Amino acid sequence: MSAAALLGAISGVGKDPVRGGYSRHGFDRVELDLRAWFTEEAARRGLGVETDRNGTLWAWWGEPGDDAVVTGSHLDSVPGGGAFDGPLGVVAALAAVDLLRERGFTPGRPLAITVFPEEEGGRFGVACLGSRLMTGAIDPAAALRLSDPDGTTLAEALAFAGLDAARVGRDDAALARIGVFVELHVEQGRGLIDLGAPVGLARSILAHGRWRLRFTGEGNHAGATLLADRRDPMLPAAGVVLAARRAAAAVSGSRATVGRIIPIPGGTNVIPSTVDLWLDARADDDARTRAVVADISAAAAELAETEGCAVTVTEESYGDAVHFDPTLREDLAGVLGGVPQLPTGAGHDAGILAAHLPTAMLFVRNPTGISHAPQEHAEDADCEAGAAALADVLAHLAR
Ligand code: GLV
Ligand code: MN
Ligand code: MN
Ligand code: MN
């Protein structure tokens, strides 16, 4: 079956009528429905599906085993995200298995498709949650205490998904199963459009992290409180949005984004008592990323003091820059006939796994150059080119 037809089969699942696009989040009803759909599609192909301790799905072609060739991606999205970020890598893996079967290929090495949960951190705030748990990049006790905007903890969400919260955490047995990991993904920028190529290989991922800034002031009446009497945490929060742009502009190649702000209690006629603001910052390396965040944190402290407010800055997740395994990259470039290699500013489970084993990524051209938004796109022909490239790569690695 083609990757496009498989994507079409889930195109109605998890549409967000308010934001547009899709809202599919880790272990919510929508993601669980998508996981059930994947399990059925895998079973239809005779792949044996397992769920590991941290909620990652594994669909095995043949017997499960160590040192396997593993491919896959995720089925969750950002709030109001596109149809391709995540699902394209999953459907391309299924389509690649179909292509390999049509070619009469049988793997000479265990081969599996994985679906990692909550890659975007759209529900619990930590990006790549499944792969961070698997690799021990996040403390399981701290992870279980993470909560979603409704106050549901990760522990409760895991129980809802039928998983045992007591068993989450670093899973060396699962890691040992992955000999090499290849993730196919829609490109999230303009690289492949500009190069006129449908498919490319990832070279690197920026260092990136997320920080929560909590500004605390004094909740009060919007009409009755004189300006001079206010301690309004929205003011330093607003200043930090501007400071983030200025700080990133001062460090070449860096990016800083404020995409989420929650005033508490959140009434039009109420001066908030607290404002929570999340900062996403990325740069070429650790030092530059830290410099941008230090600059913004200093601005936050100064702005808070001017308004008589307090501020705390908490790192919620972080990952250093990733340079994908050069030997594997050159090997796959040879298999694919010298496709372009390009960096990306987006994070991926493949980037988390890269600290433990050889990983690679294939990108599929995105004609809009837009991602994490409903306009994210890939033409059917490019999706098929991606699936065919993935099939070639899997055949090579599992020969
Ligand atoms: C994940 O897609 C990220 O880059 O934030
Ligand atoms: Mn994403
Ligand atoms: Mn993704
Ligand atoms: Mn009143």
C-alpha cells in the first residue's frame, strides 16, 4: 500500500476544529486510536506487535531480536499540527515493508517498525518523551509527575493506556534491540525545495531545549487597581517575548520562541497573579544555546524586578546538538545515489537515540516549507519517493 493511501486512512483522526490541523497527544484517546490503527495495519502484514515498558510500539518482521534494523517515527502532533510530522515516517515504514515484500526481499537481520509516544511533548511538555524514557535521558520519577493542562499526570495517562507506571524508565533491553535506527520525516524547512530534491539525508540537529519562566505578582481588580499599585506579571512576560527575539538575533544561527503563555487565573478583568511562559531555544551548539537562554533569563529577572514581581526559570528538557553518524550517513548516501545532506532545526527521537547507537534520518521535501502548522505538506509522489528510499536503506542494512 502506498504511503499516501495509508496517510489518507488516518486523515480524519484527531482533527482540531478550533485550531485547525491535528491535535494528537501522547496517550490521549486520539493517539491511542492511531496506535490501534497502526497495530491493525502491522498485523495485516503479519508483523508481530509488542508494546515496551515506556509505551513504544514495536512491529517485528520475523522474530524479535537484538541488533535489529529499526525504523519508525511518532503519531502524536503539536497542538494544531500538520498531517505529516510523525505519521509520514510511520506510514512510509509500512509502505517500505510492502515494497520489500513485492521485491521478494527477506531480512537477514531482525527488522522492526517503532512508534514512539509523545514525541512533540504537546501534552506533557517534554519533547521525545518516549525515547528519553527508553534511554534514561529523563528521570522516570520526575516524568511520572509531569502533568497535562487538565492536571492529568503522566502516571495516570499511562494507566489509561493500560501501561504500568512502575515499569517506566531506562530500558537497556529495548536499546540492545536497536542495532541501527533510521527515521523518515517530512522536512520542516525549505532545504529540499531549494535543492530541487524530493529526498535527503539529515546531517545534524540543533542543540535545543525548553524552559518555563514563572512570573509571580499580585492578582487584583483590572478596574479598581491604580497603575502605581500594580504588580502585574504580564508586563515582564511581555518584555521577555521581545527579549527572546533580541537575544536570538544576537547569536548567529540561534532561534528563540515563546509559543505558549498561561496567565493565572486568566480573566479579562483580572490582573494575573502568575504568568507561566515557555521558551523554546535552539542554536548550533550547547554554548550558544546556553548564551541565548542566559541573556533571556537576565532580562526576565530585570523586568520582573522593575514590576515588583518574582521570576523562576526552570529547564524542562534539553538536548545537545546531534551530528548524525558520519559512517552510516555516507553509507546511506551511497545507497541513495548521493542525495543531499542537510541540517535541521527540528528535534527527533532519532536525535535522542543518536547518543546510544548509530542513527540516520531521511527527509521528504515539504513544498510549503512550513511545519508544526496545518500548511505542512508533502506531495504524494515525494512520499512514495521517500518510502522507496527507505525500502532501499532497510534492504541494505538488513541484507
Ligand atoms: C519537534 O518536532 C521539535 O523540533 O520541537
Ligand atoms: Mn514536530
Ligand atoms: Mn516529528
Ligand atoms: Mn465585580
